[in-house]
Amino acid sequence: MSGIALVYPYRYKHARETMLFHPLGLAQLTALLRKDGLDTSVKDLTFRDSDEVLAELASERPRVVGIYVMLTMIEYARTLASEIRRLVPGVLLVCGGPMPTLRPQQFLSEFDLVFRGEAAQSFPRFCRDYVNAAKPLDVLEHCDRYPGIAVRNPEDGLILHTPSQPSTEVQLNRLPIPDRSDYDHARYQEFWQEREGCSPAGIMTTYGCPYDCEFCSRPIYGTLFRRRNMDSIMEEIRDIRSLGYDGLWIADDCFTLDLGHVRAFCHRLIREELSMSWTCLSRTQEIPLKDIELMKRSGCRKVFFGLESGSNEVLKLMNKHTTVEEAERTLHLFAHCGIETAGFFMIGYPGETCESIETTLAWALRLPLNELSFTIPFPLPGTRLFQRVHGVQADADWQYENENRMIYESDFGNDYLQGRIEETYTKFAERHRQDTL
Ligand code: B12
């Protein structure tokens, strides 16, 4: 039997506005496991056939298989786990990522162990102890030594939890850069080149977000905002460049939260002449014009804003701490500086009215946006929205990205919301066609 296999159970279903990126969490864990001398293989299912991957695992016979799970991957991850259990006798099946963090009990029939929250410190330590132990069962018996564990006690069937431990900024800065050597970069780049004429790779430069939007789930990094140092970020960007990417998709919850960090990032990109275009997510807080100009000079191509609603009352309901007026000012500044903008909106929010929905749709069409995306609210487990709504369908997890479906008792019908979203997309596309003629 060999060492550890890490699996990314993503099925590319060609959904609207799909974004394909190799999984950063698994790449980070791979770097750590290999640094500890553990034989590690990675199976990214994005472009691969699951039978082929299962056959590989059956022949490699890893001691531990770790599977990443987020909302859209629950069913596939559980099916794969059952197959792997059948094909690799004696394997220890472990999962981690957002959904096992939020609902560990959902995974403990197929998996032996769940790692909740950040696992950069705990999972490599556990694997090292387990793989090197003379009696691995002893390690399992004492798995309460590792933070963020959920495991079923075989005697009484109850689930044992140990609290997860967020890394400090110092610990995060000691991590090696993610190991991206196991992914089919040519396929990822081909996907992006066809779609946008450039090929970005994902990167995180800060972790956590201190805001408390009612609908937002922050299962892994929570509210504790932490920054990586620029030397490590630049090392990672050089690595990404060497793999053939020409851009970055900065996955930070809110990259512009600390403008000092943004300025330092832009200055380093310019100074090191890395010539990478980049996109990021931002709130619509005031950002001074000179900072937006600096972002542009350093290669910023597009910024995604969580605009959510064109009604200040609804923004208050969401606990967004932004206003419609502030959003308009910020978007115009970005447009003025030649940075593309994309807006995320939600309609059908509990507590809003048909009037506020229409206000949002009309507002979205008036704003200087290059792209827009509407969502019917999805009460993610662990959010305050989840607690506020009633009758959430227990088995209504999304099967693919941007799946727009009302899954709780609401004043608004699915057909009405989906219909208005489609009409607005059509109007937006028509307007853009006319603008480019
Ligand atoms: C980048 C990102 C994306 C990227 C790609 C992600 C990818 N390839 O993995 C894109 C843009 C494609 C994307 C899409 C979506 N995303 Co997204 N995304 C993120 C984001 C911003 C960062 C994830 C990341 O890379 N983190 C950095 C790495 C280092 O951390 P990590 O992955 O969490 O890994 C750590 C731990 O989780 C753990 N771990 C991870 N894997 C494993 C495996 C094992 C075995 C173990 C033990 C531990 C472990 O250890 C790691 C190190 O500490 C998060 C928000 C966030 N800040 O976390 C949302 C987030 C994960 N996304 C989310 C959602 C909802 C979506 C979409 C469904 C949105 C949509 N409208 O369609 C789609 C689904 C796409 C799909 N794959 O099906 C939710 C997930 C909610 C949930 N409960 O599952 C999050 C949490 C955002 C949010 N606030 O709601 N996303």
C-alpha cells in the first residue's frame, strides 16, 4: 500500500458561468504532505473519467484517501467514497472542506473521519502519525489529539468533535506555496482561453472576512482576517506563471478590505514586472480613485462586486453594511478607470417585496456593469439566513454551480423569479450587443 491520495470530486457539467480552477485547498495540503516526506497522489476529476481514477486507486492502494467536499459535490463525493471503500480494502477514508465542516454527520456513514475547518496544521500531522505508526489503530483511537476532528464513537454511535483551530497569520505565512504539479493545466488554460481569451489560476492572498452578511457562509476561514506576506504571494505567482497561466483569479473573500495590502500587492506586481492580469472580489466600500488607478496599472482586469440589491431596506435586511449610493459611486469610478465590473445580485430575499425585486432588476440594468449574475437566495447551513427561513428542503443541495431554485417556504414562486432573471439576462445581453455595434 502507498501513502495518501487526495481527490477533487468535481464534475464539469457545462453550467452557465462555470469557472474552472484547480482546488487550492488540496494543492496546499499536497505541498504540506510532500514536505513531510509522505508519498502523495492527487486525483482531479474535473476532466477525468471516474472509472479510470477508481482503477488507479485500486492499483495504488493508498492507506488514506482524502476527499474535498463543497455544496455541489456532496453526492458524488459520497458515491466515490463507497466505491473506494469497496476497491481498496483497509483504506482510511477522510473528508474535509466546507460541507463536512458544516454537516459532519452527513459524511460519517461513508467516511471514517471528518476534518472540520482549516486543516493545514492538523491533517498533515494526522497523516504523518497514522502512516508512520507501528499500530495505526492506536492513532485512530486517540484522534481527539487533532483539532477539527469529527468521528463516530463505535461504542455508542455518538459523534465526537474536537474544536477546529484557525491558523494564525504567522502560521499561514510559514506554509509552503500550494503544490500545483498534479493538475491538467493545459485543459484548464484551454477552457479559459476559449471563454475569455486569457488563462487565470486561483490564488488566495488574505483569509477570512470580518463582515457578517446574513446569507454568507464562512465555514473555513470565518471572521478572522489574515494577510499573507508579499514574498510568499510573489513566489506563488511566479510558480503560476511558470505553469503557463497569464492571469490570477484572486479568491479572497474581499481582496480590497485592507487597502494597504492592495497597494503593496500592486506595487510588487509592477516592480517585479510579472505582467499578470488579475481579477478579485470586492465590497462596494469607498475606494480612493488613486488606488483604483494603481490597481489598473498593475494589471487589474475585472472586479466582482457583491451588490445584492438595489434597495437600501433589503441591504439592511441582509446586514450588508453597504448602500445603493455607495455602490453606484464605486462602480462609476472603476468604469472610469477602465476596469471591468461584474455584479452579483439576489432576488426573492425573505422580507423583500415584488417592488424591491423590480427595483433591483432595473438598477442592475442601469449600472455600468460588464457582467451580471442573479441568484435566488440559498440558505447555506451555518448562516443566519438558514435560521430565519422555514421549511428548507433537506435534500435540496445544489448539484451544479449557480443552480437557481427556491428551496424554502417563500412568498415568491420559483417560476416568477427564474422568469424575471432570464428576462433581465436577455435585456442585458441585447443592450451589450447594441453597445458593441
Ligand atoms: C475559490 C472558490 C471558488 C472557485 C473554485 C474553487 C475550487 N476549485 O475549489 C469557484 C469560483 C469555481 C467557486 C465556485 C463555487 N463556489 Co466557491 N469558493 C471559493 C472560495 C472563495 C475559496 C476556496 C479556496 O480556494 N480556499 C483556499 C483553500 C486553501 O482553502 P480550502 O479550499 O477551504 O481548504 C482548506 C480546508 O477546507 C481543508 N480542506 C480542503 N479540502 C480538504 C480535503 C481533506 C481530505 C481534508 C482533510 C481537509 C480539506 O484544508 C484546507 C487547508 O486549510 C470559497 C470561500 C472561502 N474563503 O473559503 C468559496 C466557497 C467554497 N464556494 C462556495 C460556493 C457556494 C460556490 C458555488 C456553489 C457558487 C455558485 N454560485 O455556483 C460554486 C460551486 C463550484 C463547484 N465547484 O461546483 C461556498 C461553499 C459553501 C458550502 N457550504 O459548500 C464558499 C465557502 C463561499 C461562501 N461563502 O459561501 N468557488
